Amino acid sequence: SAGPGFVLTVEMLSADAAGSLGAGGVDVFAASPAFGHALAQHFLARGYSVAASFELSETFGRSSSVGVYEFENGALKVVSCPMGYLLVNSSLETQKCKRCDALTYSLSPLDGCIQGPDGTMECANRVCQSCPVGALCKGGSDFSPAINGSVWELQAADGVTRWRLSECPRGYLLVRAAQPANDGCFQCPAGKYSL
């Protein structure tokens, strides 16, 4: 099996007869966005109209994508990332889908992005959400309560979607702090109780 790379889907329409001849599609493995870009340029130079979409996969032939790239106006651009990654598209050189590491998480690749004047989302390099003290986060979008019976709810604020603690089981004190990373259920000390 090949290493990390792009699966390039190219739809080729012949320039003859307004695209009615030579219609077809092909999936090609490209080892990098640069090679995919060169391949698309190759078809363009031969009179084809090329619509290309690149889906980065961990291993050729597997469906675990880590980004969709499109060939647009002569440049290869990342257009979407799966949950658990942050879209970074502030420049063509640094664009990527950035995976959230252990002890962090992301529920939307557009968290923290701002809408540009043309309506597209502009996403600088930024950090993933810190895992709250009352949860376990293995990276990506993985999130699970550290205390069984605690209830977490989704909250969208300031352009970011995050988990916030809403209930703790009996015998635990609910701490919902100003900073979401400090949310947690804490067991009552001996001689104290919580309903």
C-alpha cells in the first residue's frame, strides 16, 4: 500500500463539441497536492476542462479522509476538513487540516474562523479546544465524560462549538467555570452531600 497521499478524482470533458465528446472520469493516486496540481495542469494543457477534487487519505484505498481539496483558478485549495480537525487556509503554502491532539478536541473544522468579504471562511492557524477537567479527550473529536452520569451539552459561542457541563450525578458538585476547560463534577468530601 502507498503512503499518505491524495486520491485525485478528475472529470475530463473534451474541448470538442462543447464537452459532449470524450466525457469520462478517472481516480488517480497523487502522492502530494503538488503532484495533483501538476496532473491537473497536464490535462488542461491538452485541451480538457478539468474539475478536480482531492481527498487526502491515510493510506491509498482507505476512506479515512483528512481533507478535501479543489483545483480552483489555477490553485489547489483545501475546502473542507472532517470533525476533529481544524481547517487552516490563511495561505496556500500553509493550508491544511490540523488534527486535534490528545487532551484537546474540535467539533467543527470552522471553529474560530471569520467570514471574509466574499463570503468564504478565512481560517488562521489556531488551537483546538482544551479538554475540560471533567472529561476525557483522546484527540480529534473524541470526548467522553470522566464521571458516569454527568451530562454535557453543546454550546456555540464566539464562533466556537464546545461541550459544557450541565448536570452531575448525586454525590458530586457541579463546577461550571467561566473557562469551559475548568468544567467538572467533583465528589463531595466526607461528611458532605449533594442532591
